[in-house]
Amino acid sequence: MNTKRHDIRRRALQTLLIFAAGSATLFAQRASVTQVIRLQVLELNTIDISGGPVTLKITDFDPETSNPSPAMSGATRLVWTSNGENRKITAESDRSGSKFDLRLSAQDVSSGSGVSSSDVVFSDNSTHDLIVGVSRSAGSCTLQFTGAATLEKGVGSETHTITYTITGS
Amino acid sequence: MKKTIITLALVAASSLLVESAVAQATATQNLNLAVNAIYKISTSGNPGALTITTGTPGSDNLTSVTDNSTTYSITQNYANTVKITANLDAALSSGYSLSINLASSKGTSAGAVDISNATSGSALSVVTGINRGADAGQMITYSFGANASAGTLSSTAKVVTLTLTN
């Protein structure tokens, strides 16, 4: 009698062990681990020009004014990217004085990437706003230079180095 | 007399044999062996900060940065179809992206997987078909990207969860 009871207990225990093993199989089917990552984007402003040096040659006269006809440059592209807020692009010549009139216009500014300011006249080496309202954007525009002279200025040549800068407004 | 002595000796020897036979006994034990399903995964630590510092003029996509300084290790005996999923604690804001690439020698890596919008309810598979066994020291590569139009991002901690599951 005792032996039979012992067998029953043993079988019950075996059943429990098998069930426990099965339960472990059912519920222990995943494991996780975590990593902490630090993400950061610094403010950055980049700017570049496509196209080589610009040469303006005044070779004709305007028959109506008798003044030399202005010379216009070919298309040069200015491209930029800024993830800052309310930035602007300025232009500055390295010449403190200019014999001839040099004018710069930013044309076809890509949508949403800033607004062209008024034409820049490089009469000295002061800094001029070229494009304003640059915020979180990548943009481009065409740079159009115009060189002009009057008869009184005579002949000659001069070189300007123009520096473009993205800066705070 | 001599015959009597021999007879007594034989009787005594027989008694010894009988006693010896009666002394044998056996016992049995039942051993119940089980190996539970085992899933283990760990990493070597946290990656370094991912900081974007530059971009290409005229492009909204800033130059992405990567980190492959950490590794993961796994052990599992469940099946040859186990996988690893990855998810963030919360989705990234629009304009930022984070991808993860887990190398694997026991399974098939999904390559760089964009987990920018993968949360606990939408974890993405990064390694599949993992065979039983162990795979130690496999490289984890993170890549962080951003658009200029998304603006700057101050240092932000994100929690990536890697889950070994069937």
C-alpha cells in the first residue's frame, strides 16, 4: 500500500517537473538589453561658390550716354547650408577703395532659404548684407556682377577678392 | 571419520555460498533532466556621443556620424530561427535619423536598419535566423543623420533596446 502511494507521489512530482520545464520554455523566450546613446547636432553654417574667377571687361560705349557700357558677369552659383536661426549672408571686398563701380546682385534665391537683399555696391571694404532670413535651410542663388565706369575714370584694371560669410543677423 | 570431516567441510562451504548470494541488493534512481530555453544578450557598454558638426553647402542632409565602439554577445538554445529586434524608447523628431547595424556570425544581419520611429510596439528585426549557440563580440554600428531644416539638437539621451526573441 505504501509502495503504491509512493509511486503515485513520484509520478506526480515527475509531472510537475515536466510542467515546470515546459512553462520555462513557454515564458522564457526573450531577453533584452539596453544601450544609452547621446545624440547632438551643433549649429553649422557652410557656404561655397561654384565657378572660377569672374572677369569683367568694359569694351563698348553706350551711344545714348556716351559712357562705357556696363559689363555683366556670367552666372556664378553661391550655395549654402545652415541649421541655425535667422542667419544672413554678407559680402565684403578686400579693397578699401575702388576706381570703378562694382555691383553684385543675388538672383534666383532658392525658395525658403532666404531673401535677396538690395544690390551690393563695393565702394570700399565694408560688409554688406547679400541675403537675409536664412534659417534651417540649404539654398543657392546666382551671383551677378556688374562693372561700370565713366569716361572720367579713364582706363585701368583692379582686382577685388569678395568674401561671403554666413553670420548672425 | 575422514569422510565425515569432508562432508562437514562441504556443508560449511555451501552455507558461505548461500550467504553470499543473499547479500546482493540493487537500488534504482530516476533522474529527471531538463534544459530550459535560454536567452541571453548583453552589450559591452554604451557608445560614444554621436555629434553632427558639418555638412555640404547646398545640401539639406548634414554629414552623418557613426559609432562602432560597442559589441553585443548572445547565447540561446531555443531554435535556429531566433532573431534580435531593436527599438528606441521614443521616436526621433522629424529630420533626424538613427540607424543600427548588428554584425552576426550565427544569423543574418539586416544591415543598417533605420530605427528612428521604432518604439517598443514596433521594434524592427536587425538580425534574423540565428542558430543555436553563442555569438560573442559582434560589432554594433550606429549612424546618426540630420537635416539642416531640422535645426540644431542639444545633447539628448536615447535608450536603444535590443531584444533576443523567437
